[in-house]
Amino acid sequence: MALDRSFAQRLSKARADKRWSQDDLSKATGIAQTQLSRYEQGVVPRIPTLGKLASALECSMLWLRDGAVDAHDASSMIVSPVWFEELPSYLQKALIDSAKTNHRTIKQEMIDRLTASFFNREEQ
């Protein structure tokens, strides 16, 4: 398994910015402290877990995963694991990748795609 050191640094930074210990983050996310330790060593979690981490740390999933967005940008989407986890994993990945490519938040990407979908159907 390849480790992503830059992901580990971003996760550690976001946690430190909140002045949280791994135990604090564990309590906020429900993720075991031992698993958080693995993430801070560079193991990249699956998308639903990224959503939980981003939500608790108040940063965007894109920034956390790829460093693509400013962590303190108030307009960044903090993905709610409740609705995001219900999406099939291929849609989760597609939304994240598309948002990154288009330099938008996941929320804006979702809104734009839904709007285009509704308007395209009405025009046909």
C-alpha cells in the first residue's frame, strides 16, 4: 500500500489548527484513534471517511485529499456524511474529481450538475 505523505501532513495540520489531539478527533468523528494514527502516517481513507474528517476539521474534502482548495475557505463544501455516504462510490468519486477539475466546491459542482440535468430534460 502506497502512503501519501502530503495527505498525512494536511490531516495533521488541520487537526493541529483546531488544537485537537487524535483522541479529540476520534471522539468527533467516531473513527478509532489507531486508525487516525494510520491516516496521519499517510494511509488515505475512503471517501465517506474523508467526509467525516473534513466535516469535523471544518475543511474541504478536496483540500484534505489533494490539497486542491484552501482549508480555511469558508465557501468550501463541508460534505455531510449523511447524504454523501448514501451516494454510490462511483458518484462520490465523480463529484470530487469533477469539482477538482472545474475548480469548484463539491456543493457547487452538485448544484451545477443538477441544474444542467433539469434544464436539459425540460428543453428536450
